[in-house]
Amino acid sequence: MFLSVVIPTYNRLPILRKCLLALESQRLRQPGHVDGYEIVVVDDGSTDGTIDWIESGDLPHVRLFAQAHLGPAAARNLGVEKATGDTIVFIDSDLVVTETFLQSHADALVRGQQRLGHDRLFTYGAVIDTNNFDEPTREPYKLTDFSAAYFATGNVAIARHWLEAAGLFDTQFQLYGWEDLELGVRLRQLDLKLIKCPEAAGYHWHPPFKLGDIPNAIDREIQRGRMGVLFYRKHPTFNVRLMIQMTWLHRILWGALSLGGRLNERTLAGAMQWAIDRGKPRLAQEISRIFLNWYNVRAVYAAAADLKAGRDAGFRLGD
């Protein structure tokens, strides 16, 4: 198989450097299941010098394409369109992988096909969160790294023809969130089986949490709430309602935990800063989930109400 690693990126040059250099250093077994690979980078309107660095760098496997800032769904679709491989590997541009990453995905795909007797499957590698910029791959796996997602593009490999059969990503998802899981619903309808592949580990780097991150985090939760309603509009099932937190249980739970919004970015600032000052930024981030989830749930119900009333819910709806 020939692998095309598709990576959308937007203003992430420092960690993108590590991402691409790790992919350029892959060890492939010979003979093996991989005939070769390419790295298809789609720049989604970056302003941080991403294009200049890639064009001037020694990156023999990289093919660069650029688009206006249209979001990750459109960027991934362009990447698949330009890819030459029969197998697509999706990762995010802030993921740093080990040198056996691609071989591990390929081996798992072949084993899965042999066991099932068909290729109606995809592999999902481990995604390990880390704040360690200098050596991200030294981070151990943690309980909080577990994911029950069916199809998430942070680290997944799939035959190209199944993506095309499902219709690729819906570019109506122009704000943050849900475009990959929505495609996952359509792949599930095609009876594709998820094959876990923990040995294909990717280390998802993000800087240590600080109070200055909160405004952007709140904005992402509001966007995710709006995109969640679009997700539910396309697939109006109870399972999707659970995924996007559009149930009375979530409304009561996060309303109660946040005391109806009284525990928020202002009233919890002292507790979060206390944790940060003691070298526990992850604890501070977990504290922030109390009010961030409440922002998300409120955004879901606000977007649903706007949609029901025929108002602009903050996202573009199809015909």
C-alpha cells in the first residue's frame, strides 16, 4: 500500500516543524506492507510563515497545498483530493509520532483485513496529550488519554475508497468541532469496523494551561455547541444528542456543577491560578471544564432554539 498522510494546519509552525520532521524519519520494514508514503500538508490560510518554512526546508516527502481559511473539513478534503495514495492517514499538525508510526498502522490494517476477510475497516492509533515541547514522545500514556470516539482524525488510517464512498467531510462544519465524528457516523453506516492500534502512537502537544487561554477556550466551546446542532440536524438520533451534550441530563449536570454559571472563569480564577503556581496546569484545566462544559451546553440549546425559530444559528446550513 502507498500511504498519504494528510495534515491540515493553521498557524502552528513551531510544533508543525516537529510533526513533519518526525514523519520524515519513518522506519519502514523491507519487505513490508508499505510501498512508500507522502505527506500532504494543506495550509488553511496561516499567517505565521508556515508556507515559507516548508518551501525552504529539506522535506522530500512533503507536498504542500494552500487554501483560504476555510476550516479543517475543507482542508482535509483538499488533501484527499491531491493525495496519490490508496490509503489515507489523518493526523493533526500538533501531533508528533514515533519512527514506527506508519509501519504500525499498515501492519494493523493488513492484520485486520486478514482476520475479517475484507477491508471494511480503519485503524485508530493512540493519542497521548503532552505539554513537553522539547521531547513530546517521552510522555507516558495516562487514563485521561483514553478515547471512546469511533472516528477521530487526530490519528487514523483508512482506505481512500471508503472515504470517497462516505462522501468525505461536510464543509458546512466551518467552525470548531464535530466534522470528523459526523463523517464517522456515515462510515459506521457503511459497516466499517474500528481497529485499535495503540502501537501507532501520536503525541498531541499543547502548551501548559494558563488563565490567558480561557477566552479562546470559551469561544471554542460556543463554536462546538453550534456545530453540534448541525451534527444533530444531519443525524437526529439520541446517540448524537448524547455526544453533543444536548440532553436534560447534561443541562442539569453542568448547571448544577457550575451553580448555574456562578462558578465561572472569574470566580474560579483563584483556584486555577493556585494550581498553576504549584506546577499543576492539568488540574487547573480540569477545573476549567466545570464552566467550559456549561458554556458548551448553553451554546447547544441556544443554537437549537435559533434553528427552530428560523434564525441564523451562527453556522451555514445546507439546502
